[in-house]
Amino acid sequence: MKDSPKYACTYFDKNFLYRGKALINSFLKNSSENDIIYVLALDDETKSSLYKTKDQRVIIIELNDILPLGDNQKVYKTNRELYFSLTPTLCKYLILKKELSHVLYLDADVFIFSSLDCLYDEVNGCTIAACSHRRPYIIDLIGRNYGKFNVGINYFSNDSESIKCLTE
């Protein structure tokens, strides 16, 4: 997978714009010229700012493009509720509609310090990969409400198991 393009995705609105742009810049700095990051812009301000990036490796997606694959927006009382449901919908959209071989989801507040090759080497051959929190033991004792896995980094291959996971 070292020579194959790597596909990442994220989403954010104007409230996370600077964090999201930091993620994008760190991705571009630490990836090859074949790697692409798809960014779901959740509002007009974010979309406008991202179009100024003018890097072909940053592909902007609008919310209306992916909503038919997810739940109807009207079932959510707040934008926050909608946003928390978007990760599987975005990943499914990229796998099914863009026909990507895989996608790595990254929360907008993630920052990449070096090449993602080691991560891709670790997940090579996997259908789905998730990252545990890796918290100190004492934090686990008081943080049981947060679960074992960190939802900020997820990997999905383009196969029936991933699609099933993203759909159900």
C-alpha cells in the first residue's frame, strides 16, 4: 500500500475551521502527492475558506451530497446531533459513490506529525480498524463513560463487511 494513494476524510464547520485546516495542512505536509483528503464542509464559511486552499489533494464535499446516504437531517434536533452521525455516512459515501479502495476517517482536531505509512502498514489487509484510547490506567478508572475506542480515527476498506458496518 506504500505506493497506492491513501484516502483520508474529515468534516467540520466554522467552529472547528482552524483545527480542521491544521489537520489538512499536516496531512498535505506528511503525505505523498497521490494522497487525497476529502473534507465535508458543514457550512458556507467553511466551504468558502477551503476553496481558497487550491490544492488538488483537498477535495471538498457539501452536506447535500451525502445526506441521501444517511439519515434525514430533520430527525435531529440540533446540528450537533447531526454532526455526530456523519462519520459513517461520509465514509460510506466515499466508498460507494467515489469508489475508493479504503478511507481513513480523522476527526478535525487530529494533527499528523509524520507519514501515515506506519498506520497503513498496521491496517494492511484489515477490513475495519479502530484506535483505542490508550489512556493511563487511572484515567480509565474515572473515565468509564467514554468507552474503549477513540472514534477520532477509523479505517474502512471497500468491502461488504465495512459497508455493512457503516450501514447498520
